[in-house]
Amino acid sequence: HRAVRSRSGTIENRRDALVFGTMLNRLHALKKPTLARVHGAAFAGAMGLIAVCDIAVASVDAQFSVSEVRLGLTPATISPYVLAAMGERAAHRYCLTAERFDAKEAHRIGFVHELAQPEALDAAVNAIIGQLLQCAPGAQAVTKDLIRSVAHRSVTPELMQEMAGRIARARASVEGREGARAFLEKRPAAWVKGQGNR
């Protein structure tokens, strides 16, 4: 009877982990840019949520921890994203010690891109959103795919051919043609906020 209960718990735990992992992967794979606004304590699963975002801005008083090993667990579900966001070397320290680290350290190791005073956090986030809104949404989606495709690959003749094909398609796209026209005509592109498309 106890073995059945234990197996049932394992099945439920696996299902819960897959649900959370699927959500993280969907956020990571979104075609639109994602931005994490971090304040307060970001521990365990919250670290995964931050890591899957394209950009992360944190309040200077935010605290971080990959805390799973303190609870006898492992950060398995979040690990692919956390490792990519903070790097393998930092992950060795912070995943194995579960120690808390501050926003300054999160910035130093590359886990967050920018720090702001608590009262200026929204302004910092809004400034980045303003920059994102100046860019072509289709080009952003293609560029997110490009980054995933190129990361950790060596520059080979095959990769160079693939990249030449990508830029040729981008130049021939509706957005590419509109962007070139807007640049030459010294006007905002059609997708710029207030100009339609978004």
C-alpha cells in the first residue's frame, strides 16, 4: 500500500514538474520579446521565470537564490534556463550552495541586465519597452530564433551559408523592405508605436 502511495506521489510530482517546465519553455519560445521586472525575493522557480525572459531588470534590493538543494531537491526543471542565463561557472556555485545573492551579484554574473533603484524600476522597464517598440516585431521573432540557432555553434562554412540565407530572407521581407524605405525617407517605420501595426 505504501509503495502505491509513493508511486502515485512520484507520478503527480513528475506531472507538476512537466506542467511548470512546459510553461517555462513556452515563455522561452515566445516570438515576442519577454522582459522580467524583478523585485523582492526571487528564489527557486522564480529564478527559472527570470531566466526564460529575454531581458531582466532588477531592483537593487532584490535577492536571488537557487534554493532547491537546501530543501533536499534539485533545480532540474529550471536548470537549462538558469545555466544559460548565469553561466555554468556561476551555476556551480549558486546551485550547489543555495546561498542568497544580491542584485549587484546577479548583474555581475549576467543573470540580470540592468539594476534600478526601487522607485525607478518601472521607469527602467518602460525605457526598455520603449526601445523594443521601435523594432519590427517579425524581425524580433526571427532574431530570437537566430540567437537560439547560433548559440554555442562554431563558425563554419555551413553556418555562414545559413546566415547569408537568413539575412537575404530578412532583406526581402515586408518588414525589411519597409525598414529600408523608412530609413532612406528619414521617417519612422510603420511598426513604430503610434504608426500602426502594434
